[in-house]
Amino acid sequence: MARLTDLFKRRDGRRTERLEVTGRPATFTAFSGDPYSNDVFRAGVDAIARLAAKFLLTPVVRFSDGTSAQGDDRLARLLQVEPNPLMTAYDLLYMQYTHLYLHNNSYVYVHREGGRVVGLYPVHVSHCDYTQDQAGNVYCEFTFANGRAYTLPYRDVIHLRRHFNSADVEGDPNDAIAAGVELADVQNQGIRNAIKTAGSIRGIVHFTQIMSADKLKEQKEAFVKDYLSLENSGGIAAVDQSMEYTPIEQKPLTISKEDQDATKAKIYNYLGIGESIVNSTFTDDEFGAFDEAVIEALALQTELEYTRKIYTPEQIAGGRKIDCSTSRLHFINNARKVELLNSAVPMGVITINQALDLMGLPPIAEDRRIQSLNYASAELVDQYQLFKAGNGAVHSMSGDFAGAPDDDGTENDPTA
């Protein structure tokens, strides 16, 4: 495996020009602020990335008869276990979605050798220009934080976008939330400063003796050092008859809980999540709404982009795709699980091992499907209704319904 720095090579010998697009120029520049340093914004992004990193990416082949099968096992291992020597599949997806919500753009380089995908690498850049050659091929001119620049074919870059509006290639910058993040930071600083100043001393010192300007300045600095600095944790100043100290009442500005909650809600709304998702106190309905509004959209975007960048158009036309499953995310509490099993198991919808997996229990050696005798296949029901109507098929079907359910849900007596 080549080193990471060797993967990004500038393609020499090709003539390129800036990619002409409508709207905003085809240029990405990382958000000038640092929203990730704010605890509220980071907690929201982390909640989304932690959940979305559970996606299960699987190469599949869909046949013309509607059936499907898993594709290349080697590619499946890259997508599900180790996309590159530096990280796991969870790490790759976590970083990809973190970059997406921080910058509204995220990049993953698809490294190929001999036409086969051998690695997937997240690319963290500070700037990107798009160019195209005379043949119409698009390239990404990445500039990294260390100032180094690399060129990659856009065909080999998995590019997820958020707030995709004013440009043809890039998602819009995160400037819209800059004021909200700044407000949250000011609130944090205000609380910190209020705590610091609450135990400090403020007042006016009146010296009863006449002093020179230099001596007065020296006495003032000594008083400030001894009593007004943050090191004076006692909050008491001792004076003699040579001076008079008049304290000034301090009323530090405090931030109400309502104001803090409003700022949190502003940031969380921008990210599309609720506070219950961040602190993991969500109900079934709350997680269901989050799953439908955020998770399913991310899964669809991921599935489409991975498919079109990993496979060629001919392979896609032949039925190959990357399936992005959210099965590892679906949340349901124990009471609802029992309710689901009470309905699904008797109908034969799920197997015993599927039921055990739903309850978090180990599987049995020989999986099987069980079903209540109160349920029958649609074909048997049709035949049974014809049999009950006595339409001449009695002699040929009479043996098929021994033990079959009656309309009232009970079983026939085979000896009757």
C-alpha cells in the first residue's frame, strides 16, 4: 500500500482551465470560524456522526428477475471493516459526516490500482478549486492546511454536500450559523467571567496622606496586586489610617437558562436535530422523526454517491450498486420489541434468530421459522373458500384441509 502522501499526485502534462458553472464560483473554502470548538455545536455534530457512522455499506448486484446478491467480498471488506490502514469503516464514516456538517462539504478519495478500488481515504482540505481538461474531465485542485496542493480526478472523489444551493458543485458555507455559534461562545465567556468577578474586590482607595505622583502610583499598584487580583481568593482588603477604601457594589450580568436553551435550540435546529437526540433521552417517536428527517436522507445521499463513484456507468447499468443499510440504527424500546415479536413470530414473518437478535440475545445453531396454525397462505385460503363453496373440487382437495383453520380461527378436527 502506498503512503498516504503518495496517493495524491499532481497530474502533469494536461491542459486545464477553470470549470465554468452558473451561480457561485466552483470553489470551496473552509468556514473561517471554528464552530467545532463550541461545545453545543460539537455535541450536535457528534450525535449525528455517531449514529450515521453505523451505516452498513454493502456492494450488491441486482438481477433482471428482481433478485439480488452481495457483490465483491474484497470491496465489502473495504466498506465494512477497513477502508484504509489508518482507520476502520466506522472511523471513515464518522469523519466524513463530521466534515459534512462542519463545512457542508466532505470528500473521500477512492484509491484505485489496476482499475480496482483498494482504499478509501477521507480528505480534509482548506480550499478546493475545480478545473476541467479539454476532454471535459473535471479535477479537484485540493489545498491542505499545510499549504500543499494536490490534484485528483473528481471521478475518484466521493463528495457529499449539504445546503447545496448557490453553486453547481459545492455546498454553501456554514456562515448562516456563525452568529448562533458566536452567541453561544459569548454566553460561555459571560458565565466564566461572572464567576471570576464574583469573588473579586472593586472600589476606590483614598489616601489620607499627601504623596507624590510616583508614590501614589506605587501604593495603588501594591493595593491592586495584594487585594484586587484574582489571586485574592478571600475577598477581604485590610487598610490602616493612611487610606480609606470605598467598595463599589458589583452586579455581574448573568445568563438565564431560557437564554441558553434558546441558543442551543438555534444551533440544534440548524443541524436538524433535537436535544433529546444529543443527550440520548429520545423516545421512539422522537428517534423516528430524526431517522426519517436526517438519517434516511444521509443514507440515500451516501448510497447514490458511493455507487456512482465506485462503479462505472456500465457497471451501474448492469445492476451493481452500493447499498447503504440503516438496520443497525433502528431504535425500539423493550416493550415495543415484545409487542412486535408477539405479532411477527406467529405470522412467520421473522425467524427465531431474527427474533433473538432483536432482543439482543445470541442465535441458536439451527435457525428456523415458526408460524401459528391460525395463519395460512393466501393460495390455501383461496382453495379453502372454493372447498367451502362446494364447487366440485371437494374430492380432490379434501385432504389438503385436514387441520386447516376455520373461519373462526380454530382448527378442523381431522377425524371429523
